[in-house]
Amino acid sequence: MVGIALTYTTLGIDALQVSVECDRAGNMQHSVNIVGMPSNSVKESKDRVFAAIRNSKLSYHTGRYTINLAPADIKKDSSSLDLPIAISILMNNDKVPEAALKKIGIIGELSLDGNVRPVDGVLPIAIAAKRDDLDLLIVPHENAEEAAIIEGLTVIPVTSLWETVQFLKGEATILPATVDRERIFQVLNDFPLDMHDVKGQFQVKRALEVAAAGGHNLLMIGPPGSGKTMLARRVPTILPELTLDEALEATKIHSVAGFSKDFKNGILTTRAFRSPHHTISDVALIGGGAFPKPGEVSLSHRGVLFLDELPEFKRAVLEVLRQPLEDGVVTIARATTSLTFPAEFMLIASMNPCPCGYFGANIPNHACTCESGMVARYRNRVSGPLLDRIDIHVEVPAVAYADLAALPSGDTSATIRQRVNKAREVQHHRFQELGIFNNSQMNSKMMRKFCKMDEASNALMQNAIDKMGYSARVFDRILKVARTIADLEGLANISSEHISEAIQYRTLDRKYWQ
């Protein structure tokens, strides 16, 4: 008899159903051969599986075992195949009834003593199991909450191979995992940080509000200690709340990357904030590897990617940001497959104006000591094409003593988020039939329709373009930012005041790079 168990393997951020088939040729020396494009880690599972079966006091016949992972043309690379392989072997040995495995998915890694360990990628597997109309999904106990988020799917948590076998034989009762979805989403935007904590820097807070309202990328330039990192870490607190669909989409990426165990409720309930160190490699930032995994840009999906000390990143690392910033996706091609990871994020970057950090700061006892050549080389580590893709450039001056000594002032994150939400609602209504969500995603055709300028705005824009020598890409980004400023004010038309403010957010690249 051929023992067959259903399981799943992840492919990118999605899951593919795999049929684990076990055949045994008796009266031969014991051997195990796994076929169907298994990775080395899957090939090694044969030793774990048979040790787990023995230590679970479950018997099996010796012979030549052939285990096929179908479909055979897809590479399998996951320890989650251990448990279904063990169940297919036990079915082949009549230890598990065949009828028990109809429309049941099984995932889990086995330890040598037969215990079931947690695995990565459970959320996309649970979504696929519901899509395939399975009756049950058996998962490790630690992964149960993550899988149970999917409504309409019965999730059975197990702790050992023995317990799984007893359940499949009908000799043990295991209650399905449940989660309170309403309680989970009551913690939305429960942040320990608040924009109200930042003293002074009102012009920077305004720029961050505009960026959050339109989904624009932003660069902060200022001396050390001026609050750039403090401001950046508070950007998620003013972004709109995650919807359930957005939360599931973002959690799928974290689940495949192996970070979902860090979530208390099995799901991401606040927008991601990723801040990689400047020594990061291009593969770690963009994603990839022999078995492609999402990188930091995808882990920031629907959230914020913060690059502190931007010029310290390797030039090649910064240049790979161009595609995700422009397209909102990362495409990784391999010889046998091509995978696409979503990467729609807000880029918040910060940098000093020079290597020592005090160029033009006018801070006592902190005069700039950098030579002009050093300053130019430092700034030129950030290329012009990358700067063009950052919509808003804002200067962050040193905080004055009067602001430091005063009590925290300015609007709270909740108040700013209310204004951001209103602007996003306007954009949602505007783009509801166009497949985009905010102003930063507009293409040229949309801009011609939604970013019309009056004569005064046209004259102001022409004067800025002629004097500053902006590129066509910068022209588009000024218009998009102006559209967002108008949305924050609840106005249908763009005026010269909106254009003027948007142009002010593009003057620093000419001040520091020319």
C-alpha cells in the first residue's frame, strides 16, 4: 500500500500543496530514498523521522522505502515536511488508517524524541489550506495561533508524533485552536512612542505628516543629536491603522522569513518598522539566496524602512533600492524559477551634512573640521537617481535650549494620525477604481487628471524648474507632494501655496549636492 499525506511548502510568500507518497519494498535491506527535488535539509529528514518513530514507540517494517514529494518539478526546502513524511510511513505500515487523512493537511518538524517543533511560513500555508478546502490543518502547538487567524479553517495543534497518530486514529481528542480576532485588533496603534515626545522640530514634524499622508519617501539631513532617529521611530505612530488584509499580507512575509514567532498574537498588528545596520549586504536588503527569502525591503511592506546614516551604506546596496522604490515589488530570478516579493514601503532616511556632522550647524565648540573634498565625497555616496526617488528632503537643525528646557509640545501622534487618515480617505475615494492607495503611487496619466495647476502654480513651477534644473522625475514628485498637501487641507484643487511648500521640500538636494 502507498501511504499518502498532504502537506505544503512555501514558494515565495505563497504556499503550494505537496503530496507525500511512501512506498515500501519488503524483504530487502533497510534503506530510504527521498525523491521529488528535495533540498539537502529535506533529504536529512529521513534520519530524524525514523528516529522519531522509534522513540515514539511506534513500529515499522524494514525494507526499501521510496518517498516521493509531488509535484516533482518544484524544489522543496522545509523541515515542516518531517511530520507528514512520518505519517505517510506509518500509513504504509498500517499504523494510521487511510480514511483518516482525507482532506487533512499536516505540517511540522520532528525532534529525535518524537516531539513536534514549530516551523516557518505557517500563515501562507493556512491561507492555502483554506483555499484548497481542506477540513483540517494539523500544525505544531506553537504555530496554532498564527494559523487560526484564518477564519473558516479548523486548526489542530499537536505537540508530538504520538499525539498526532492517536488523533488520526480517533483515540485522542484535541480541541481546535481559536483566537479572538476582535481582541487582537484592539491593540492596533498601541505604541510606547509618541510624536508629542519630540521637543521642537515643528517643521520636520510637518514634513513627516505630509509624507505619511501621501506615502512619500523622506530624507532628513542634520547634525548628530538633532533628533533624526527619534523622529523616524515615531513615523509608524502617525500612519493609518493596518486593515486585516494588510496585516495578513505583511504577516505572510514575516512568517516565511521566520519572524512571526515574535508576534504575541500570531499576526502583525502595527505597521512594520525596519532599521537595518549600514553594513547590510544587498541580498539581505533586497532578498534572495539559493532558496529566495524576502529581504528588509519586503519585511517593511506596508510599513517603514529606515536607513540611518545613509551615506555609510555601500553604494551597490543603495542602488538596488531603485526597483522597489519605483515599482513596489522585488523580482528575484533563478535558473528554475522567478519569484516576486511585495515591497511597498515608506523610505525614511537620515544623514549628516558631512563626515563630522557639523557642516553649517553653527553649534558652539562643534565647528566643522572636514575639508571640501571630504564633504563632496561623503555626499556623493548617495547617487542622484536615488535622491530623485526621495520625494521630500528636510533639514533637521540642532534643538535650541528653549525647546529642550520646555515641556513636550505639539500634537500627539493620535491627533496627527486623524489628519493623515482623513487625507488617506480622500485618496482612497479618488483611486478606488485605479488599483493604487496613495498619491505617491500615481503614474503620469493619473497626475494629468488629478494634479491640474492654475496659472499661478504653473508660473511658480516653471520658475523653480528653470532655476534649479530639476529632472522630470523631480517635477512629478513635487506635484504629488503638492497634491497631498491639498488633501490634508481638504481642498480639491492644487494652489500656488501647495506648490510652494512642495518645492521647499526639494531645495536641500541642490543646497548640499551642488
